[in-house]
Amino acid sequence: MATCTGPTSPARNWSSSTGKDGVACPRAYDIGLLHALSLTQSATASRIRTEFAHVLESPGGRNGELVALAQLLQVIGHGRHRELADRLTGRAQQLTGTPVPTPTA
């Protein structure tokens, strides 16, 4: 996956988790990624949202989830995990209130 941010990013609330090349990821990135990957299993996704609501519903949690969604949508654009496309774009739209195009490979 791509790095989470460049050296000049103004993002706040970062964890010690690191992405590619040791770049820090948003604090809730791991939980956001777990949630995003579970979206095709509604009971599991619901459980993750319930158990980690205190994280995902915070501003930092929203940012972490959006980074995870953006990275997965990029992966879909490269032809992998197509089964997640509609769920990921739907969740991204839900979080941002903005239409998100479904990537094509």
C-alpha cells in the first residue's frame, strides 16, 4: 500500500503504527482498515463499529478510517479486492457526504 502521508502533512493524532517506509499512520488506521475489510460481512462490520465506536466516531478515528478506505480504493483501482468496491465507496460517501466514484481496474 501507499504511504499514509508525506513529511509535510498537517495531520494530527498519529499513532506509533507505521506504514510503508516507516511513515506514521493515523491513530485509528488499523481499526478503520479492519472495519473496511469486514464490510462484506455485515454482522462483523457492525460488531467492529460497536466495539470500537469510541475510536471510530472521534475526529482522529474518522481520519484513520478515511485513510484506510482511500488506500483500499486505490488497490481496487489496480484490480484487487473488487468485491469490496461498492461497500467501500458507500462507506466513504457516508463519512464524507461526497459522492465517491467506484474505481475501475
